[in-house]
Amino acid sequence: MNFTDIAINRQSCRSYDAARQVEKEKLDAVINSARLAPSACNAQPYHLTVCTGETAKAVAKATQGMGMNKFTADVPVMIVISEKPYNSTAAVGSKVKHNDYRSIDIGIVSAYITAEAAAQGLSTCILGWFDDKELRKICSLNDPVRLVISLGYASENDKLREKKRKDLNELVTFK
């Protein structure tokens, strides 16, 4: 699958096959792809906590507050992304340029995770709704949680939806 195919076929999965586990080789490929993601000054200012089994179920529950993300109950793998400090070079650059590179880098690593998952035939959903305090407790983390990614196989009824995106003229200016 080339990148355009991945971009066309990847979508936020909201219906997982609870009976189907993710093979270790596929999970390893996804995590290794994340390790290769670029970051400002190669700081990689994040930590990935890969949760399976009962831990994944506890993480899923921590994303379900106020009736949100109920579909995560069927997800076999939950990846919790927490923010780590910059390295010294990125810290200086951030102060000088008034830009938080960590949030950008976390977005990039999330894109790598979801793209490689799609290439492996897996489905994902990037979650920003969660209980940070509970996730820190479950995953033994001291640093803030920024995103959670659900990972598994889509159920048969999770069909590819038409992508609704802005027109290129709204997104791009050529000069």
C-alpha cells in the first residue's frame, strides 16, 4: 500500500472486532514506525505506553467519561502517549521561537502510528477525551497524557466512509 492508499483508506474506527487480537509482529511494526518518526532536534519528547489485556480495558474505561468513546470497550490495544521534557536544544528553540514543539512532535508520532497501522491492515482512532489522572495511575506515569490511540481490527460493520474534507482552495495557497 502506498501512502496515498493509506490516506484514503485510514479512518477513525468506531467499531472494533473484540474477538480479534493484534498479532505481535504487526504491533511491533507499528511501534517501530513510531520510533522512526521525526521530532524537533530529535528530542522525541514523548513516551508510548502500549496497553493490552486488562490494562487496555482500564485505559478504555478512562476514555469513556460522560458517555464518550464507548467503542473502546472492544479495543485490544490502547497506546497512551505522554509528554516528556525537551532535550536541551529543543528547549532553547522553543523558548526563542515561542513554539511548543512537543505538541507538534506528538502529532507527528501519532500520524506515523496510525499510518503504519493502516499499512498493517489495522484500524485506529486518536482520542483526546480521557481522564488524565486515571491514565497516569493505570500506566504509572508522572508526565501529562496528551493522546490515546485505540488499535485493533475493525468489525465487519465498520465500512469505509466517504471523507468530507475542505476544498483545496480553502486549505492551500500557491504563491
